[in-house]
Amino acid sequence: MEEVDRLARKPNSVVISCGMKLNLDYLLEMLWEYLALTCIYTKKRGQRPDFTDAIILRKGASVEHVCHRIHRSLASQFKYALVWGTSTKYSPQRVGLTHTMEHEDVIQIVKK
């Protein structure tokens, strides 16, 4: 137990138990934080958001990064996007290519 306590107090370390399934959620949370990842959900017009399939990007990713992740030609056909989530003042808010997305935002892209 003393060894586990010593390891837990080290910086950038997480103590887990696979056998007893202890602290696995905290490990996953720390991995997302250390890797600086965000999860973006997509929405089609007239449908509910798809929370089962997310786009994983680095923190600070813009709408343009989301467009490139979906399809490389989507950014050139981009008209505007509707975004729901913590990165906007209103839900939904109409945004451009330079808008910065945050974790668990929902985006609907409108083409020309």
C-alpha cells in the first residue's frame, strides 16, 4: 500500500487496478486532458445530433478543422455552420470557419 501511495503522489501518474476495475474512469479523463483532445458531434438538418459517432480533434480546433476531418472539399463549399454548446453565446449560433470549437459541441454545416 505504501508503494501505491508513493506512486499516486508522483506528478503525471494515475494509479489504477484492472483486476478490481478501480480508477479507470479517472485514467480516461486524464488521458483526454493530457492529450488535449475534444469531442465534436455532428447533426444533419432536421435530425437529432448523432452522439454515438464523434469527431475527435485537438483543443483549439476551428470549424475549418471539422470540415477537413469530414471531407477535404467541404471547407471550399462551406456557407456557414450552426453550433450548439459551450463555445457559443446562443444555441444554436451561426458561425464561420474561424470559430473555435469546444469539447462536446454539436455542429451542423450548411453548404453553398
